[in-house]
Amino acid sequence: MLKGKTAIVTGAARGIGAAIATTFASHGANVVLNSRSESDALRETTAAIERINAKALVSVGDVSDEAYAREMVASTVAKFGGVDILVNNAGVIRDSQLALMKQQEWNEVIGVNLGGAFNCSKAVIREMMKKRWGRIVNVSSITALGGRSGQTNYGAAKAGLIGLTKSLAREVAPFNILVNAAVVGVIDTRMTRQIPRDALAEISEAVPLGRIGRPDEVASVCLFLASEMSSYVTGTALNVSGGGYI
């Protein structure tokens, strides 16, 4: 499905990002795994990709740094000859009530979640224009749609991602570059496992499907948006929440 394509996945060490990277690799893509730092999780994800005889390139750095984003793309082009797919998945949370939120907490969340997507998209766009083919998938959140107390920074960043998706989709459609967002609900990751069991059960019950999602379910949606199967889909924000936001 992605044979011969090269994909950059940011925030690929674990969770949703790791699931996207391994899914893309299993469908024939060369995968560049970005992570903010070296970790056992990053090494494990890389090893999992190599075990299926797919090609992987590790790129460690902060996507909120514009210079790093350019370097990551340059190293990808040098290694694989181009970039076809970008998944902007990297994200951080720094939850706090607005009245107590520090400026640094606001800046970091906006800088990584939204600024990182801007930096990486800008860095890849000319490579995609040359080929007149590209896919950009932005991983947003239903917090952008329904809000959540204590997450004004996160909600603003993820809502901004949807706006970025729609405007960029209009700009680059003439070059056959499709830009879409996966708007995810509560997913079973290391972060959600830190939620107390009773609270997590309450969250699951509030989802019409009666459970939280799995990383591979998000990865399947991203695979669709990154492939030729979505050739007439651009500028959409696809809800992947089990009905958690309707």
C-alpha cells in the first residue's frame, strides 16, 4: 500500500506514533522515526520495524526547533531520496487551570503541538511539490472540539492543528498534496494508564462504543489518509473517538 514511499512520523517512540510508524513500515514504507530524546521505547520501535525487513532512520530532536525540522528533512532526503508522507504526531501536555498556568507551560504546548507541525510541514512541502504528490496527516484531539478543563493550552494547540490542516489543504491541493487530520479521542497509551482505574472506567463508559481506543486503530486511519485510498480526501478532520465526541 505504501511501497516505495518514505514517511516521517514525529513523536514515534511509543504509543500512537509507534503504532503509526510500524503500520506504515508493514505496508512497505521507509520510515523516519522522530523523538525528542533517545529512549528504550525508541530503540524498541526501531527494532520492531527492522525485524520486518523495513528501512528505518532515527532522528532525535525537538520539532519546535525550525532548524532541527529542516535538518531532519534534509537527512531523510539524503537517505531515501525524498519525502512522501509526513505525520505530525509529536505532542506534549502541561495541564493546569488557566489562572495558574505558567507562560512556559503555554509556550511549550503550543510550540511542540502546533509549532512543530508548522515547522515540519514547511520543511517537507517543497520536496512534495517537486514530486507533485504528498500526504500530510496531523494528529489532533477531540479536546479541540469539546474542550477539557485544565487543557486550555492543549485545546488551543489541537484546534490550531485543524485550522492549519484546512488552510494548508487549500494551498497545496494544486500539487496533489493532501492534508488531513485525525481527531482522536482517549487512546490506550502510557499516559492514559496513569489515570486511576475508577476514573478510566468512567471515561470508557462515556464513550458510546464503551471503551477507549487502541493506538493501532488510529494508525489504520492514518494509513488510509497516507495512501492512494484517500486520493479524493483533503482538508478533512476525521473523528477517531469511538463516538466520544459527536
